[in-house]
Amino acid sequence: MFPAVRTSQEVFRKRPKWELADIFRLHGNEYRHGNSLPLSHLKVMHSIDVCRTAYLGGHVEKCDSCGFEKHAYNSCRNRHCPKCQTLTKAKWLEARKSELLPAGYFHTVFTLPHELNPLALCNKKTVFGILFKAASETLVQFGKNNLGGKLGFLCILHTWDQTLMDHFHLHCVIAGGVLSFDKNKWISARDNFLFSVRALSVVFRAKFTDYLKKAFSKGDLIFPGKTLPLANEKEFSTFIKTLKDKNWVVYCKKPFAGPEQVLDYIGRYTHRVAISNNPEYVNDFETPLVCI
């Protein structure tokens, strides 16, 4: 029975010969019995396994123009499912492009040192929250002090590089100017320069390490496995000093083809995950966990 009716402009791609769901259906039970998996992983495997099958029920899809109808099974809508995110991504991208101002834009990336990877993996919510807070406060501060107004920007967290290794960094699409504090005028930045990346790096590093020390003091961090030595206050202080002695990478440039190009780039990763149904994309992923 198909009680629901919906219309859609989604473009359906030709189904590949083998999908992730097919692999789970063929070998999932054997893998689950032979390996100890966390409940969160089991839930994802189940969602992908039953996605667009009779298990989830169905609906009717109707063409807006000609009225053609066809029956289809419901999607699982799990964010890890490679089949469920295409339309969601398109809607997100359209909404972000509608927010663009008639101004120049810059693409800035804040990257965490790899020494933080083990701690971040054990404390994702806390560490990534600090990353967003430190980077956004840094940008707001530079907008206020260097341009004299309120800066507008969009941030997306990527957690992997193209080889699927841990690489925690924040992509920021930043307007090339600020709104005056009295909201009466727009103050433009230079066409080819926004802020000094060296100065951004220093302030970002200071803010991040300060918030990380506060998280340690409040007991907001856990230290399982190899991170256990950092539970000692002296060891953690030494670790923070090591981070402060490093040059943190901040990258900034003006998009060659405009802000739409950067949005298209980061939009490819906002609703897709590391394992794709399309072989050409398998090694081209950076998975976002948080977006604002």
C-alpha cells in the first residue's frame, strides 16, 4: 500500500551494478558475527540494508509537469547511506547560494595539527566544538579589528583527506567585507586580500589551546587507550606546550571562479560519506560531521 504522494525534481542516476547495500545483504551477517561492532555501526548497516525496500514501506512519486506516477520504496534517510543524500545536498546547496551577498568572497581553511588526532577521535563533540568556536571567534575578531564591522561566513568541518586518513580541518566561505556595527553601510575588504594567514594562525592557535585547557580543567575530556597518559595534568600541560610550539596551518585565498565554486566543492561532501556507490568517487572524500 502506498498512502503518501510526493512530487520531486530529483534526477535519478542509473543504478550501478553493485551497491553498498548489496554487499551488506550478501556478507553483512557473516561480518557481524565475526567482528565486534558498536551499536551505532550496526544501526547504520541495518539502515543501508533495508533502504528502499519493502521493509520501510513505499510512496507514489508524481511528475509536476505530466502527472506521470510511479511507485517507489521509502529511503532510510540515514546520513551515512550513499543513496539518500543527493536531493538533500542539492537543497542545501541551493539554500546556501541564495544567501550569498553581492560581494567578493574568500575561501579559508583552519587545520588542526595531527598531534591532536588521537584526542579528537576520543572527544569528537568537545574537540570539534572547540574548533568551530576558536575559528569563528578568530574571524569575528579580525572582522571587528581589521575591517571595523561584523563579518559573515559559513563553516563546514571535514574530517578526512582524499586518502581517507584523519585530517581535521574547517572550510570557511567568507564575505569580502563587513557590515558596519550601526548596520548602515557595507565596508569592503581589498579585492585580493582579506586577513594575514600568519596572524590568523597565531590567534586561532591561542584560542583553541586555551579552550582545550579549560575543557581539561572542567573534566570534559576522556582519555581511553593510547591517550591515557594525557589524563595526567603535567603530561597534558606538556602536550599543550607542544601544540603551542607548532605552526598551525591556515590557508586563505580568493575563489578564482567565485563563491559558487567553493560552495559546489564543499557541497559535494556535506551529505556524502566515505563509501560511495559510484566507484569514481571512492577515493575522493572528506566527511563532515558538523555544519553551521
